[in-house]
Amino acid sequence: MSVLRPLVDFWVKPIRAEPLALFRILLGLTILGSQLTGILLSMDLTCGPEGLRPIEVSDKWIEDQGRTLLLRGPVSLPLLGKWLPEGLAKKYPRLENWLPAPAQAAWAEWGEQLSSHYLLFGIYLGALVFLTLGFRSRFMALVAALLAATFHHRLPELMNGGDALFRNGLYYLILAPSGATWSLDHLLRRRRAVARGEPISDEPVLIEPWSVRLMQLQLCFVYLFTGVVKLGEDYFNGVAIYWVLNDTAVSRWPYGMVPIPLFVCRLMTWGTLAFELTFIVLIWIKPLRRWLILAGLGLHLGILVTMEIGWFSQVTMCWYALFVSGETLARWERGGERIDPSDGSLPPESGETRFSVRRGERIGPSGGIPV
């Protein structure tokens, strides 16, 4: 067990809630920015009565792939659909066709109207605002994830890797206790405790770590497989970034205006490849973590400055919050005040009383783990 203890602790040892809360806030603000400057500005052009992309174009793809598109109703909301055994589907047809045909037609007709698009988009923005503020965080993440999928499947040609990555973040936030701190939910819990006459604990809020670990590993594998895909001649020769900077489809300005020497392009190419392939290992080495995070932020800021690829860099940088220690964030919150270096990742050894994250019930000095 001593050999497995670090692995067990990695998944079950309680951690501070601040990194997850910061990720929720940054991701919510980033998605809001991307949607307000993207889909909203083009909706009349793309989804209007004479729009460039009629909604029926995707019907067959939506049905075959089982995708979610709330504007089309049960076509994209199969209760069981093709998962049903053939005999069971024939014996109980209502399991598959669970909505009457007139209701299906009415739903589909409603979804074709531009006003319906704006209605769902307004709900989408509202869910993102409440998620950012930390009010009913899991439910708001669920609503935002469903509506993000709806608009992404409605306008797939406008999406890129950044959109897919922030949808992944929303899925994880459905599972994660992201409202445990720095949230309206946390504030309301404390006020209810005061109203009941219960003492308010100043101990750090702890959460179970598995959801944060999954998100950390998600970013690690994003980098790893991105690096593996790049293993080719252009990256080995170091000319990949040179050609990207000469690509007028993504470069923000002509290469001739800012001619970067070829040897610098080679260094950046090799550095990018090395960073992506080694991130999954180096990020867990504590002395290197700060420098790796700074290198990653520099990489994505460079992409943001030089390339026109939507909100990919901004979304990716949100995930870095998950690798910043809760102790560091708490120190920033307190204006640089030093705090307990144990960072609250283990139950207290002394006899003070703590509170669980979800319910606020007392946990005695025996050291129960909050859920």
C-alpha cells in the first residue's frame, strides 16, 4: 500500500476548492465573450429566414449521429432510439417514438423560427452568467452544455478546437463541485448557517479531487495527442511555424510585414513540439510546474497575437487555473498574506471543527472527509 499511496492520494486526498472555482469563473467569462462576439453577431445571417445555413441541412446527420439539437426536438432527443434491441423496439414502439407525430412536427416548426434561436441563445447566456457567478453551478453547467451543443450542431462550420474544448469544460463542471467557494452558492450557505445560529468556519473549503484530476488529465492528453499528430517532416525540420505565419487564412498580418528569421521559426517549432509532448510528465514535477505554466501561457499568448483562430488560446489558458495550488490562490485573495503551507489538503490534526462542502454539517476532529 505504501507504493500505491501517492496514486490513492492523487484521487481521494481532499484539495482546496479555489483552483476549481477560478476555472469556473474564467471559463464562464471566456465562453460568454466568444458567444457574444461570434454566434450572436452572425445569427441573422446564418439562421434567419433566408439564412446561409437552413436548419434542415443537418437533419440526417443529427439523426444518424444521435446529436443534440434542441431546435429540432425529438429528432435529436432519442429516448432509446437505436440502442433498443430490435425485438423490443417492435413490441413496444412507444419506447422509441415517445412523442406523437403532431407534437414532433410542431416542435420542428418552432425550431425553424429565428425567434426560437434567440430565445434559446438568451437562456444559454443566462446559464453562463449564473455559472460564472456560481449559482446552482452544476445545473447551470448542464443547461449551458446542452445549449452549447445545440448551437454547435446548428452551425458546425463556425466551430473550432476552442469551442470543442470549452464544451468539454462544461461537461466536467456538471460533475464537479465548482460552486464550493468563490460563488453565490457558498455565500448563501454561509448566510443560512448564520440564520440557523451555527458557527461559521474560517477553515479552507475542501473538495474531493477526482473531478479536478480528470480535468487536469484532459489537458495533458490534449497536449500529448496534439504533439503526436505533429510528428512529421515539417516539425522535424523546424519549418512548421514558418509556413503557418505565411498562411494568409490564419495569420493576422502578411509575413512580409513582420519577417521572423527562419532560425527563430525553427526554435519556436521545436520548442512547441517539445512542450506538447512533455507536458503530461513535467507538469507533475512541482519545481518545474510554475515555469511550465508560464511557458504554456507564453505559447498561447503568442498564438493569440499572431493567428486568427477564434477563442482557442483563451479557452486553453482557462484550464491552467486547475494546476495553480489553492494555497497560492488564497494568498492572492488575501493580498499576499502568508497562510498555512499545508494548504488545507488534509483534515486538521487538532481538535477544531470543520464543515463539509455540500451540507455544512460539522465534522469533528476525527477528520472526516468532506464530500
